[in-house]
Amino acid sequence: MQVPTISVPQSLLRQLIEQHGYKHDIGKVNEELPLLGTDIDACDDEVLDIEIFPDRPDLLSGETLAYAMLNFLHGMPANPDMNVKPSGIKMTVDAALTNVRPIVYGAVVRNVAVPEPEAEAFVKALMDHQEKLHFALGRGRKRASIGVHDLATISPPFHVKAVKKEASFTPLASERSMTLTEILNAHPKGVDYAHLLDGMERYPLIYDSDNKVLSFPPIINGEQTAVTHATKDFFIDVTGWDRRACEAALMLICLQLSQRGGTVESVEVTGCDGEIAVLPVGEGKQHIVPEELLSNLLGITLTDDEIQQAIQRMGGRFEGRQPAPEGAPTDSNRMATASAGTSELVLTLPRWRFDLLHPVDLVEEVAIGHGYEDLGTDVPKATLTGLPRPDHHLRRRLRESMQGLGMVQIQSLTLSNESDQFTNMRWEPQHEITSITNPITVEHTVLRHHLLPGLLKLLATNRHHDLPQSVYELGSVVRNHKNAGRLAFLTAEKSGGFAAVRGRIQALCNDLGVADWSAEALEPGDGPWLAGRAAKVVINGTWVGCFGELDPAVASIYELRVPLNGAEFDLEKLMTVAQDPV
């Protein structure tokens, strides 16, 4: 999975931290910041280059990162609340948008103070933050998309309408008015995100009181409301399908602007369902954690002061303890439920902490804030007897055989997609497919049924390297929603053919102690194999796998132009026919 990265000038971090009276310590950043949810690529006197873990979208800008660093590295008292004032601005959403883009939020930030020499870089960083939130929270703008506008160029109140495709306005990076259809077909952002509006007869447009178009979500903003280096007052719109993602995205843009001196103001939104919401909500969100869950997972009992100090480092506040609710079970077996007679911990953390979904997440926050090094050590109290897996010896012998054939072991992702698993490989699903409910990318939508597609993609990545290349994987697939063991290998070699791969199958059978096996012809088009150059492996009447030359038509999908041969086996079936000498 792609991990967001940011590059922040040390001068910016120094400015943002020292304005609160703390010293920016680059050595301390190098040593302690990774615990917060980052991986440092570079940290010198000039720049901090870091990877942000997917569960910490609140760290994706220099300003929001500095905000978290003040608590975590410097011990500044945490404030999980955002100071929000009413703006008096209203926005209404047409009922017709219920099935188009139902969630619409708004906010205002005034008096952002960025010195002129930094203004251009700040605007670029703001736009960059916006796009990273589109990736991390918005899932490619589907769940949430953000529009940032110069408030001085528009006149509230605002109205979000469902309009026909013929409606037009001048989008960003264009010098002429374009219809919505033209934008989707010709504008770069339209081409990239048109699929989010597939099948819709009407599209959303945000208008001001002068009928000026602010935005065509989730595609592109209007040119007339573009933010410039002179912008001091901002209007932010967030639209989408996921309320938590939209709220977090809205608040994180506001947080970034507030760290540059801006004052956050709320907007009254009348939604497409007629309900009125005043957003953003500044108050932090309360979380309840059973005390026994904290003690059981950490292995120690923390005092109230220790809990307060730990959660404060993470930007939160410890509100105290409360008794388990009436009717609590005597002995709870649920992590989120306290047992009768015990207490619950009440913690408040910022509402933009999108990653906090379960009490276990809060326990992790306390552990990080307290410090893993101070949790102590222990040893198991129960006598444990380790038993090998039933297929342990078979797997060991398979690895030894593959290595003896000069193959390099790899491990690919269990996540795949139906095109790679079935369409491209010409396999029909023979078992129920386990699909991902909310896939992050179109590349990872199902759990794999076969290993060969992963080997193909690896060789495609290495296609510029010298031949021969031989790789294998001994791993799990998921069929009928259950794990199953598989072995696959794939070789790219100029002189390879059916005889070469049959020889490898013969060597594998010899290593497994299988003296009597046969190769039976496969039907043309049954899998990725070249017609007439593939076969089933049958041992004692059991079909245990297939091998052969790959069809160049399949290989070309992955831009591979060299002869390929390989095989894939079912481990459970191999266990029934291969003698285990141990």
C-alpha cells in the first residue's frame, strides 16, 4: 500500500514550535518522533522528510505535525478542543443531492497571517495537504473531497444544488467556461475523477448568493474563488459519503490554518434531509475505556497521574473514572465492556483523530504516551507446549526442494483483485470469493485464490533485470472464506519450455518421495497456460496441481516478453499423497 510522505522545512517547524516558547530539538525529533506514527527518511538541519502511517492522517501537514509534536515531544499542555466561533454564514443543500453527494460540511477561517515571503509556499503546502487528505481520508475523493476558497471573492449564503450536465462555469486552471460534461471529458481533474459521478443524471454545484460557482465537488473548484498568496480569509467545503471522514478532513484543514494565526468559525448547514448542523464541532470527543482492559493489555496498573501524562502527550485529556454502568456483566468477555464493580476511564481526544475507533486504540495511545520502555517485562505463567503445524514438515521439504532448484522465495500480498486473479489468468472462480467491503485501491479488492498472479507481477516489476529469474511462493490463499495452503513457482528464461518445467516437476516429486506421478493434458484456455503445453499433476489418482508454459498473450498483459513457465499446487492435496519421512 502506498504510504503518504511529507517534506517539511525545519525552519517552519522551528517557527511553529518556538512561538509557544519551546525549543525545536532536531535530535529529539530523530529519536522520538517515529513513535508518534511516522517513519523518518531524512532529518537534518534543513528538512524533515517522513512517511506518515495510514492511521495518522492528522500529521499530513507541517502545521498539524508541529501541533502534535508540541504535546508529544515538548510536553505542552494538551487541548483536544478546537476553539470555534459562529460565523453567521449559512449553507443549504438541495434534497435532490441525497443520492448524488449527500454529506456537505463547511467552515470559515479568518485572519490567517503568513508573512509575504512565505505566502506562496504556504498556499502550495495547503493544496498539498488537501490532496493528501483526499488520499488518506477521502479514498480518492469518494468518501470525502475538499474545496478551499478565498472568502473575499464570494458572497454568502451558499447553496449546493443538483444541476444538469449542461451547467457551466470556469474551473481552476482554465481560461474559459466549460460545461460539466466538458470538464469530465477534457479537464485533467475531470478525467481523473469522472468515475465518481458515473450513472448520475445531475451533478452537485456550490453557488454563492450572486450565483457564482465555488465548486463542482468532488471534481474541481471554480477559478474565480481560487486561493492566492494574498488570501487571508478562507471558506472550506467538504462533501462526500462518510460523515467521520468529512468531519476529520474539514477540521484538519481548519487546524492547519489556525496554526497560522487563523480564527476558526462555524457554518450553519441545512442538509439534504432538512436537518440543521453547525460545523465544525469544536469540543473534543469522549472515549470510554474499561480500566481492566488497560491493565490487562499493558500488564501494569497506571495511576491517574500517569494516565493523564500519557494521554496528554497524545493530545488528549483524562477526565477521570466512572463506575461500570448498571447491568454490567459480572465477568465481561468483551473488550469494550467493563465488568461489574470495576471502573471506566473517560478520555477526551480531538474529533479529528479519525483513527480512534475502539477502546483498544485508546489503550495504544496511552501505551505510546507512557512509553513502551516503561511497561516492564514478564514471562508466561502457564506451561506452553509448542506443537508443529500438520504441514510443517511438508513445507520444510518444499522449501528445500525449491531452493535446490535455484528458486528465490518471495512473499506477496494476500490482497488482490478479480482481474489479476481470474480475468487475466483465464481462471473461473471455483470457490466463494472474499471481497473487501471498503477497499483502499482498485488493486486490492479481494483476497487471493491463486499465487501465480503475484509471481507474475513481481517478474513484471523485475523485467529489466538479467535472465534467468526463478521465484516461488509458499503461502496462503482464501477460498470459501477459509485459508488454504498453496505452492507456486515461475521461471523466466530464454531457453525454457515445457521440457524444462516438466523436469522441475520431476525433481520436486523425487524430493517428496513420489515415485509414481503422471501428467494429464489440460483443456485449452483452462488457466494462463499455452495450449498443448500444460498439464495436470496427478499422484495416486489425485489432481494436486498444474504446470506448463505461460501463454504469451497472458504474459503480455504484464508487459513480459520472455518465455515463462511455472506451476501451482494445492498443499492439502499434496499432504495426502506425499510420504512424510518424519
